[in-house]
Amino acid sequence: MKNAILGKKIGMSQIFTETGVVIPVTVVEAGPCYVSQIKTDAVDGYNAVQMAFLDTKDSRLNKAEVGHLKKANLTAKKYLKEFKISSEGLSLGSEIKCNVFTAGDKVDVSGYSKGHGFSGNVQRWNAHKQQMTHGVGPVHRSPGSLGANSTPSRVFKNHKLPGDWGYEKVTIQNLEVAKVDADRNLILIKGAIPGAKGAVVSICSAVKA
């Protein structure tokens, strides 16, 4: 059975094995999440479970969102996300904790990468700079030629140019759960995961394990 949970990235740390080997881990405060909706094939055309995560104020939600959560007897929650997992043993308002995973499980982690704002093509695409000589002028980090001006007289699509860099959805597959601390709602995952500190990530059972 596949499992899933929402969590908040705390940061990176390290743990030691019994033989003294250092393992770099990312600490995630996973859950508790609550079931806010159960979708069924008969009603919705597919099976899924919607989870609610992190408390917030009622004033930050609209009436429809507040009413949707009240159906499950839940207070205002900041994040809602749907997972295509089995609803067996779950009901509206059920609590899902980090102990759905155990050490050694393989998981896929999805989140939004760090945003860097508007960036030039040297920083964004690792492009070469122009020659650092006086003859080049004050354009050492500019893109340079974008193509011939006679034919095709345009810039081709997907040309690597300056623009917004980062804040894209990134999924890293087949990461290993190093440790689960159910008392503190923490999951320690080997290696790095996408997102800045405090970012919300989703942790699901690996699809290619």
C-alpha cells in the first residue's frame, strides 16, 4: 500500500550509524495531517485522499474553504493536497502521522526549489562570459549573438536567456528514510530535498522503488 504525507522542511543535519559512518539527512516535520476529503471512483471518477496540514486563522480562508473543512470537523488549515492512495481504514477527520513511514523506506519528495528572482544567463544557465578586455565594452555578461539577422530574423524558441530562476516544482525520487521520530513528528531523509527552510514538501512512497 502506498503512503503519503505533507511536511515542512526544517533543515539539514547529520546522524551517525553504529559503525560511526556519517549520514547527511534532511529533517522534515511531517504531519500531523488530517483527512479533509475522500474521493471515490463512484462519485468522482477516481480514488484519492485529500489531506489538510498546518493550522491557520479562519479569516485567511474564504467561506467555501471553511465550509469544506467543517464537513470533516476540522479547524482552518493552510494547505490542502490530494494523494492517490488507498482510503482503507481512513475516514473524514482521521489523523495521519509520520509513522506511516519507517526507517529504510524509499520515498519520492516533491517541493518548490529556492527562488532566485530575475537572473542573467551566466548565473541562470552557466553560460560563458565574454572576454574581460577593454575592447568588449561593459557587456561582459550579456548573452551575445542570438542568431543571424537575415535568416531566420528571429530568436528560436527555448533559447536560453535571462529570466526568473528557481521556484519550480522539483521531485527527487528514491530517497531513503533514515529515521522516524513519531514523538516529535520528524522524518529524517538521507540527502537533500528541494525547497528552502520552512517550505512545504510532499513525501510519497517511491513509484520506482
